[in-house]
Amino acid sequence: MKLRLFPAAICCASFAVATFDSRENCYAQGSKTSAAEVQSTDSAGSEDTSVVTVALGSLDTLVPNLQHLLRTAGAGAVGGTLSGLVKQYAAGIDPKRPIGLFVDLDETGQPVSVACLPVSDLEAFFETLSIFGEKNDLDDGLFEFDLSGNPVYGKSVGDWLYVAMTEDAIEGVDESSATSLTKMLQKYDLRVKLNPQNIPDDLVDFFIGQMEAGLEQSMAAQNEDMDEEEAAAAQATSEQMIAQTEEFIQGTESLVVGLMVNKGDKKTILDFGSKFVADSKFAKQMEKAAAAKSAFGGIPQDSSMMTLQYFQLFEPEDIGQMEKMIEGSLKTAMKEIEKNGDAATQAKAKDYINRIVDLVLEGAKTGKAESAVDVSVDGPLSIVISFSVADGSKVEALAADLAKEAESSPVPFKLQIGTGKHAGVNLHKLTADLPPDANDSARKIFGDTVNVAIGTSAKAVHLAIGKSADDNLKSAIDRAGKTPSSPAQMIKMRLTMTQLLNYIQSIQATPVSEAMLNATTSGNDRISIDSQIVERGAVVRLSVEDGVIKGVSAGVKAGMASGGGF
């Protein structure tokens, strides 16, 4: 079976969950690893023929972890209720083994789900469910159960019970399916895996056909407001979107989402991963990304309130697709310009927009784009942004022309070009006075004047915003120069909650931010995003420390009590 698209998946934690309508599904993926490392997304080690497989940890693991999250969020009483319900309705379930759900497709393309339950005492299990209906023993380990008028079938294989809505769905099950669950959960509390290559070609073709029909209807509705050129550009963009969707489905081997609650490190981790078909465009991109280097590794500082790094590679065909997508938007923008101002003003505006678009496309043609952000509130607000360009001199020339325009502009800002040099980087400066009616918060943040320091080099542009913009820009340039070639990550982000909340309180205190700050645990208050290239794929990890959960919960409660307002 060849898979291109996926309907959905839903996780099963009890016998009743197995009775969900097979047309209703949801999707997820992940990996349970140590606190610092991001593992491969495909660790099961055996062939998976299902379209979607869901592995849920044992009750002995899940219940304490859920109780921990609920206590952290200030809902400990709910955790106690949860424990009581599990004890009441999980009789006969082995609390030390995982629960699973396998979703396949029948000959009509409809999802068919089979739940896998670790039953240690079959009679006790059915006795618990007797309040919903009686079971009918069909011999050879097969059972029929009437659940509120809906027949449900179960098959006992070893010490596992497979449950489905039809008898045919569980006819060929064996213990090997259950064995794969344990392997999947070696690194996860919850793991959901989607296998696009197990979706039949005709179902993918049907999905793509539906996309095409929907886009054609949308185009027909919009064509009345478009000229011939705009309609052609929109059509090309739609066709490109469909082609990219089909290419992604065909080139993706698996998508995985994994969740773990790490009580020891006081954090909750969510991993998103993908593995691509060997020799596919995406697999080759991952090989290049693994060897990529960043020029901005030194920009983020560990002590800062927020940092962000982003890195992307471009293939030659990506540039053509980008040009087509920009073309339609550019024409719309030009039409809007033609509605305002005289001919000379319109011509200048069009020229500036075309030059900016050219800079963007030229940057993509270098084969990569990267950026870095550092936001510090240790003192006055400092924002530093660095991004790669194909030719810094063209950015500088554009800025010089804008500076000349600013001289005769009624807008109260000043752009100075060539104010100096630092470590080989040309320096420039933009200042803009706050209007007289600016509120106190804006003046606390920027002072009476917004200062932006700008640095341009052959392949980069650096911006620093804040009261000490000049010094902060030079410091950032120095940091980047100390690590001119560091390993690149697709994305990396850090946000420290207490620093953010303290800064908000210093500008304008509110009941919500105060409650969040009082509840947030310093030293355990970080949100992190990391990425790692693995064989033919990548994993992105989101980590949320317990202190953040406490703070958000307190903020929600304070907002409800005070009528909102951050």
C-alpha cells in the first residue's frame, strides 16, 4: 500500500474509546528522551503497516504523570478524581503494560481502528463493563459486546484484548502488534505515528482531486475581481500549492509526535518529528542541513529574556516557486499604490518595493537564509536582530535612498548613513521622536526617542533597538565575530518567564501579570524549542518547565477573577 495522505488518529485508553467512529481521527507524534537530547523519531525497529499507530503508556506511568501536571496547574483535586475513576473502571487492566490503537484503511478508504488493551483478568474487565451491557462469548477467544445498542467485538490473544467495531477488523490480529507498542514507548509516554506511505495511491489521488476542485471553485469566485494577469498568477500559485502537497506526501515516510512528562526535571516535553523517503528531495535537504553552519551563533545570550535562531536551506526549484508566489502579491501591491499619490510618488514606491523583493529573492538564491534575535531586559529593553543577505551593499544603497526621502518627509524620523565602522561592519542610525500624545508605557520602554542602530556587512544586516542601541549593536557584532561558523539549528528558542513578567510589571502592573509572577518558580520558568537533524529527517522539541505551567494557570485564574487584561 502506498500512502500519501492521512485521515487521522485517536488515542485509546479504555474499552469504550475503541468504539469511536472510525471517520473521526486526530494526529500526534513524539519521543521520550533524556532532558537534553532529541532522539530519532522512528525507534520502534519493526515494520509498521498501519496508517496511524498510537501507543499510550501504562496506567502506572500515565496516572502519576497526569496527577503531577494537574497539581502543577493548581488542579490537584481533579487528579484525585482521575485516580479514583481509573481504579473504578480499569479493573482487569494490567497497569504495567501499554495501551495501543492501530488505524488502517479498508477497501473504500475508510479508517478502521483496532484498540489493543493489556488485560490481565478478562472476567474482571467485562464485569466492570456490565453496567453498559452484557458480553456474548462467541468461542475461540472472540466476544461480542453490546455497548448502548452498538455492537463491539473483542478478541483475546495471549494476555491482550483487541477491540474493534467489526469482527473482520480483528480477525488476523496477533501478539506481534502489541509487542510493537512497548518498543514505541521506550522513549515516550505517548507516541503517535503516521505512515503516509501506507495510504493507497487512489485515496491520495482522491484527496488531491478534492483540493484541486476546492481551489478551482475559490478561483472562480475571485476571478470577477481580477484581471487576466492576476488570475493567471493566482492559478499558478494554486497549482504550485497542490504540487508541493503531493510532493510532501510522496516524500514522507513517517510523521511522529511524542509527549513525555519528566517529573524529575520538572518539565513537559513535546517532540515533533519527520522521516523522509530515501533519496527524496527532503531527505537530501536534511543531509545538507546536518552539515550547515551559522554565522549568528554568538548573537543569542544565555542571560537574555528571549532568544531565537532560525535557519533554512533553499533548493533551486524553491526559488522559482517563491517567485511565482511573490508575483501575484506584488501585482496586488502595485495596484494599491496606484490608488494613492501622484505619478512620481507612485513610481518611487514601486521602485522601493521591487528593490526589497529583489533583495529577498537574491538572499534565497544563496541557498540559505538565517536570522537570530536577542531580547534582553537586564536594564533598559534591548532588541537585537541579525539576518543574512546576499549583498549588504545593496541594502546599504537602499537605506541611503530612503534617508534622502526622509529629509523631505513630514514623518518625524531621521536616518543617518555611514555614521562609523565597527569590526568591519558599516554603521548607520535611525531615530524617531515619540509623538507628544505617546503613553507613559511607550516612554518607559523607549524614552522620548526610539533609537535603532544598524550595521551592514557583505552578507549580513544587524539591527539594535533600545535606549543603548549603539552599544548593544557593537556588542552583538563582536559576539557574532567570535563564533563566525557554529553548527546551525533549524530553529532554537529560549524564553524566560520571570524576566518577561518582571519587565511587564515594571512598565505597567496588572493583576494577571502579578499573579503569574507570584506563581512562577524562578529557575524553573523556561520555554525552550530545539531542533536536531536525524537520519533522513528531523525532530523539533518543545520543552515547558513546571514553573511556566504554574504561572499560566495563575494568570488564567486572575484574568477570570478580574475580567481579563494582561
